[in-house]
Amino acid sequence: MNETAARWRDACLAAALFAVAPPALGGVLLRSGAGPVRDRWVAWLTTWLPAGTPMRRMPHGIADERLLGGLDLTATLRLGRPVAQRGLLAEADGGVLLLPMAERLPPGTAARLASAMDRGEVQVARDGIVATLPSRIGVVAFDEGVLDDEPLSPVLAERLAFRLDLDGIGWREVQGEPEGLPTREAITRARDGWAKVDADDAVLEALCAACVALGIGSARAPWYALQAARIAAALAGRDSIEHDDAELAARLVLAPRARQLPAPPPQAEQDETPPPPPQNEPKEQQEEEEMAVPDQPLDEQVLAAAAAAIPAGLLARLKMEQRAAGAARSMGRSGATRMAWRQGRPAGTRAGNIQRGARLNLIETLRAAAPWQALRRRERGGGEGVAVRPEDFRVTRYRQHSRTTTIFAIDASGSSALHRLAEAKGAVELLLADCYVRRDQVAVLAFRGQGAELLLAPTRSLVRAKRSLAGLPGGGGTPLAAGLDAAWALAEGIARRGDTPLVVLLTDGRANIGRDGQPGRAAAEADALKAAERWRGSSLAAVVVDTSARPEPRAKALAQRMDALYLPLPHAQAATLNQAVQAVARGTAGR
């Protein structure tokens, strides 16, 4: 079985386990765009769920009254008294909730959904309605992100047992039924008996030990793995968890959560060799002993199964994202979002004055006025129509993501050899293309000779940016302090406009022209460090890319003084550099 077929089989196995007891496993995080492969997986899941199981799709940007429930506005206005209606979470009780574009789920909605998953019920206390409704649900979250720049809310991801990736699986590869899948009858039997499956202490210890070895800090991970192992045993008709069940749970639940590779065994254990067999043993017995596979402890088997299933490139990507995200956190997130009254994404409503330019939300205004209609009708002595007062006015708030502007400050001096400058240009062109996809603005400035020059003011034109790079000459002194000053001034101006600047400084760090334009290495380096000092503690984010042939201590010291992320270009291939800058941009822009 090839790697793609194995991935599809595991995805279908996870769907079968989830179909047995959706609330017990929380849900599935399915990375896949809309298409026939994802539809095929959902079809398998639907086939294995009991007939009549509620399956609701949650629209993007759902309002709280639709999600949680609350006042039925139409019935309330018609009857003149508060009438409650169920929300989507209560409607999906006992079934599955589908979340398209889950990577864009607002944090508040994710928190309310997580609360319902934890409690198995939804509490409604709004618009004069107080109620507690059952909401025992499982969640299938579709991660449809293209650039990996909008991860699912960790609050929700923490509560989903399985993390599956269908990217790269073709339509032809999902035809037919994979081998080894349980039958519908087995799933029905397991649904009645999985909770009675026994788990001994060895299984619990093995799952917890695997979590420790893989760097998984969540207490939910071993719990979900235990539940999955129980269900796997029930599907096989067993009353207790066996090694195969624990290994399957480790492969499906723990491996995608891995944060590190397991530590290798001690050298002494690796060097141990079994003693030679006694000379007087029969030859047939010696051959049987050589063919026999020594029994491994359960914890080693579980860990080996999880380690073998870790997706390729997962740990390297996590390491880079953690490094870049840590730098982004230290740099702050100033200007990431701002609230507005006219434009942006809706971010709820509040009582407000429409005379200040805010937009009236008619539905929410009527919803606020509805519970008071009977009282107001008596006050005015009857009559038709809805009585709305200024205190009922509700206005919509909007959240605007500030635009990110990436400033490329390029060292074009003689110390940057021509081939290194060419490599830097190539890396910058990749970053420019990524900025174009994210609809960010870019600016290019270069420093050489005795000062810095703005080659390209902030723009979204990829053609103009590439043209400015193509015409960038090299040679002359290295006025590093002037380059830092110019980048700072440009970034501050962008921040004052409400946008989010990100500076990518490409240099070898070897300054030899001071702020006054005079040559002198010692004075120039002191000026550069002084110019870098004001970046520390500010809200301006920066990445220092070392363009020297091998990592240069001066460039690293400059990055430390700026409190910026340091990336040596010889060790950072263009794709890695692009990924790191994306991570820092996400941290500063709140993406």
C-alpha cells in the first residue's frame, strides 16, 4: 500500500471511529478544500452514522442568536410576548456539526462552540430568554486555508480527536472501499458497547508515555487516544484494549499532535547484542529463535506507531513557526485590528447613537424592543405597530484588519558580493509574490555608498517591485545606520496611518560608513547598534536576513540589539525564509 492509499485508509478509519461516538471524540479537523475527495469522506461518515442523525452546517459569520438560540423575533412581535427559538447547537444535539472555512472562525464563536462541547449543553441567557438546552455534538472542522496562514483556533483544535490531511489525494485513489474498514453492523454493535471496554493500567501508561516522548502537553490528547482505543477494540468485538487498538489510537490521535521526535534510546541499549546461542542446541531450535521477534513493551510499541505516523515536514514546520511566532510576540501586535462603525467585518452589535455616523442594525433593534411591547402598548392605551425608543437602538460594530506593509531594506554595498546580492534578490522576489497573494503592500529601500534611498514607495504592484529590484546596483560603502534610520522612519509613518509595518533587513551587518557619511568601521558599527537600539521594545516588527557567505556574528548581534528574528541566508533556503516571514507577518497582523 503506497503512502497516499495509507493516508486515505487512515482517514476512513478515523471517520468510522468518530461515527461510533461523535461527542466522546470531540470531532475531526479535516484539512481539505471543497471537492470530490472531501465529499467522498463525508459520504463515508454519513453512511456510518445512525439513520436520522442530525447533521447541520454552520455558516461562516453566524450570529450568536442563531448559534445559541434566543428570541424568535417574528413570533414575539406577532404574539406580543417573548417566544424562544432553538439555536444551531441545540438543533444538532446527538449529531454532527460541519464547519466550512473553520480556519476563519472568530475566537468568540470558537469559545462558545467549545463550551457547548465541554458541557454537552448550551445555556441561553439573552433577550429576556433563559434556558438550558442539550447539545451533545461532534464537530467536523474543514480547514480550507491555502497558505497555512490562518490556523484553526487552538481552543477548538484542542477538542478535536483526529487531525486528517486529504491534500494530495486524487479522486481516482478514493474509488472503492479501502481494505480493513469495519462494517456498518460492527459500528452499530460498537456504539452500544464501546464504553464498557476495559483498559488496564499498562495501556494508560503507554499512551501517557507516548505523549511525553512526543512533546504533547495537552491532557486531552491521551484521553481522546484512550477513547479511540476503546472504540477500536469494540469494533473488533473485544472486551478489552489490546496492543493493536492502542497502536491505532496512537497513530490517528497522537502522531498529528507531535511537537518533537522521541529521544533515541541510550547508547548502551543500542550497543547491546544478544549472547550467542549455546553450542549444544539443535540447529533447528537455533533457527527458530533467530526467526522469533522479541516482545516489545507496550509503551515502546505505542510510541513507535505514533512516531512512524508523524506527517513528513510537520516538526520542521512547527519549529520554524514557534521560532517566528515567538519573535512576533516579543515585537508586539500594534495596529493589528481596529474597530470601526462603517466598514470591515461585522463584530457584533451594541447600544449606540445613530447620530454619530454608526449604522443602525434594524433586526437587533427590533429584538431589543420586542420584550417591552406589551408594557408599552398598555402605556399608550393600545394601538398597532411596534414601539421603538432610543434606548432600543443597536448599531453594528466592524472589525478592520489593518493592511500589512512589508519593507525590504537591502544592503547593496560592496561587502555584499554580487552573487550574494543576486541570491538576496531571488529570496525577496519570492516574498514579494507571497505579499501579492496576501494583498499586502511592499516597499523597497536600498543603502549603499553614503546613504539610503527609497526605490519603491508602498505599493501593491508586483511588477513595479520586481523592476526596482532588477535595477538595483551593487557596490560602495555600507551605511547601515542610514539604512536602519530610513527603514524606521518609513515604518513609523506606515504605523501612524493605522497599517502594520514589517521590516525585512537583508545585510551582512558589516557597517563601514557612519551616520555622518564618513568612513570608519568602529564608528559606523557603533552608529548602527545605536540605530538598532530603538527597535527594541517598540511595536515595529523586523526580520534580519544575514546575506554573508557564512553566518556573520555582526548581523546576529544586530538582530539581537533590534530584538528581531535572525535568519542566516546560507541556512535559510528561499522557501524557509518565506515561511518565517509569513509567520512573523501573522503574529503582527493577527492573521
